[in-house]
Amino acid sequence: MSQSVKYWIWSFFYAFLFLAVYGYYFNSSDLEEHLPFVYKLQNPTLYPGDYVTGYLFNIFSVRYYYTHTLFILSHLIPLPQLCFGIMIAAIAVFSYYYMNLSYLIFKDELTALITPLTGLIFLNKITVGGNFVFDNMLTCSVFASALCMAALFYFFNEKLKTGMLLCGIATLYQPLIGIQVMMLMLITSFFLHRFNFRELIFGLLSYLVVAAFMLIPLFKRQFADTASPADYYYYYILYVFRNPHHYIPSFFAAGDYIKNFFLILVTAILFFRKPTPYNRHLMILITCIIAGMFFYYLLFEKANMMVLGKLQWFKTSVWLTLFCGIYIAHFIAQQKFMQSVLPQTFLTYMAIILTVFLILAITHSSLLPFKKLQSRYQIGDYVKSDLTLMHEWIKDSIPEDKIILSFPQDDSFLCEAQHPTPVAWKAIIHEPWFLKKWHHDFVTLYHIQQPVEWIKSDQKQLAEEGYNHFYSKQLMSAYHIAYRLDDITQSKVINHYSVVHQQGNYVLWRTE
């Protein structure tokens, strides 16, 4: 069996193992700002009067290539199966190039085979800035992460232009990830090749020839909007109100810093104990990531250079974790008990058998003996939650032009109910003209009474409290809201005489 075939077998095993460990989500969570646009492309009559979907349908956005890729392919394969298939393929590609990168560095096959186990699965949540190494749903980051892992492999293999080209394609799906990895490779190459500007220019051109199709229209709209400038109010909404867990280092959980400190410390010890021909590459890359975090904090938080926040440099901690994962995998692989446990060929055949078992378990989760697992994998035969069943009833029974307001924690309404809503938490457009109106509508309809201050607070919890204790018929009329969705165990304002449907603890009632 060739090394390439073996790595692909293990890559698909790790893809299903990853989903078995972390679950698989569809039509919910972060997909609220991804999939509704696909549904709108499939059926342009959906979401009339919605607060965000109509805008995304008519403008160029960072989700453009993601949504159009799924829309085009959905003509061949139903969207649920398509998303799951691409998800598996993306994790497999990521794992394949991660193993190849590990083998390139240490020239040890056992190290390569267990590298995804350490970096992708065990360390998936050991990052700073509210990010995971890999998502458990088909977000735009999934496309970009797989492409950038391949880019890093080619970069380490002295193929800068190929790596930069892959980063360019990644930028079409997730600009931040593509730009950050491009910058890391460019800076590292700058120092490795003794300031070879010719190499850098050709590498950058390889990136821009593709990335320009995302960056030019995106930058043009983001920085040419004079009607709604990026002022203090806008940055407050984006950085403090909506995304402090991604942007503001002083707001990040202390536990994340502590875990990453110990991870880096362990890796540093292994780094100097196990020198490789690629030590200089890794030293420069890791230094760039950590130094970048330091300067990001100083310039963004201390010097108030607000525009730098959009670079979101702490997202690069994902790659720091992955590099650490390679060294930890090598340390484990070098232990005598690991080298004598089982022959690698036998392990590969075991991986094939386990992959088949995991496929059956994930796609038939309603048959699993543990209730918690029966709704954990949202593909195939699984147990749907009461909220999902409520959304599906709304989709089938309520006219599609009726505007419905749901509670703030509902992160699957747009995807599952496919009805317009006046405002929601998840799906937003990161631009002043949208965010200012969105913030006004959000605090109004969810009755949040809080000054515009640069302090950390749980806005979703405040919105939940306001929603459950406040109701205004005048506001419902002003926003043309026909129905309201509530959790009866939390809400204090339900008009039980107006209830049109109940599913478990969730009720839909008329406001007109």
C-alpha cells in the first residue's frame, strides 16, 4: 500500500472521527449567516421583508463564492447531503496535508499518522479568540482551512507560488484566513530567502491573481462608503456589542491564555529537543504569530487604531495550535510502547473498519443507545429537537410573507423556518450601513437598555431577559410582526388566547 493511499484512508477516518467527537450541525448556529442566502438563491420569493437576507441577495458579500458554490452544486445533490459530503471531503483534505506536512518535518510515518489525532481532535478547542481549529459545520472557514493547510504543505516544500495560489482560492471563501496565512508565508519567505524580493513579488502575484476577485469588490464597498462612515458607534457594535470574543484580547477568557501558554511551553521544550531541517521555518512562523498578537493588542486596544481590529490576528492561534500538535504527535510516536503496539498495516485496516462503523453511527444516530447522541449528528436519520419541529411547522403552515420575531437564543430560525424576521443575533453584515440599523432594531425589539460603553457584557443574555419580560403591540405593528415565537418556560408575556401552535415548550402566537 502506497503512502498516499494510506494517508487518504486515515484522512477519511479522521474526518468521521472528528464529527463523531464534536458532532455535526446543519441549518443552525453559524450557518444562520451562510445558508439562508443559498435558500434565497434556490427560491427568490423567500424572506420578503427580512432584515438581512434581501441585502445579501442584492450585494456582493464575503459569502458570495461560498453560497454560489453550494447553489450550483445543489442542482446535482440535495443541500443536506451536499453539505455533509463537502464537510467530510474538507476535513479529509485538511488531514491529508496535515499528515504530509508532519512527515515532511520529521520523516516519521507514525508521527504523521497520529498528527491529526493530536492537532485536529485533541487540541481543537485550545486556541485564543473564540476560534476552533476546525468547525463542526460547513462554514466558509471549512473551505479556507483545508486550502490553507495544503498551502502550508507546499510552502514548506519550497513551492511558494503554489501555496500562495491556494491561499488566494481560500480568500474567496474566507478572506481573513486566506490573508493571514498568505501574510505568514510571505513574511517567513522574506527571512528564509535573505530578502529575495523577486521571489516575494511572484508569490504575491500568484495570490492576487485569484484573491483579487474577492478583495477588490470587498474593499471597494467597505472603504468607499461615505454615507455611513466607520465611526466609534460602528466599532462599538462590531467589536464590543456583537463580537468581543473574536476581536478584543482583554475580553478573551483567561483560561484560553493559560492553556495556550502551557501548550507553547511544552512545544518549546520539544522543539529544542527534536531539531529538524524545518526548525527555522517553524521558528519564524511561530514568532510571527505571537509577535503579531502582541502588536495587535498594542495598536488596536492601547493605541486605538480601530481599523486594525478587522485583521483579527488572534485567529492565527489556530495555526499555532496545529504546529504544536505536530511536535506533540512526534513525542508520542517516539515512545517505545507506541512503536510496538501494532503493525501499521494492521492499524490501517482497522481504520477502514472503524470508518464504516462511524459512517453508520453518524448517519443513523436515532438508533444509538444514548439519547444525547441521537440529535448530535444532523444528517440522515436523527432525532429532531422540538425547536426544529416548530420551525418546520412554520415553514409548512405559515404564509412565507409573514414576519416572525423569535427569541434571541434561536440560532436556526432563518435556516429551518425560512421566514422573514425583523432582527436576529447570528446573521449580520460587518459594515456600518447595516450594523447601525441592526443594533438599533436589536436593542429596541429585545428591550436592551444599556449605554454605548466599551465594557464586556453578555448581550444575548440581556436580550433574552428583555424579550421574556417585555411586549409592545405598538412595536409589533411598527415592524409588521405577525407572529412571535416563545419558550413557555421563560416568557412572561405570552397571550395564550392567540397561540396558533405549540411544540414541546415552544409556542407560536399571533401579535396582529
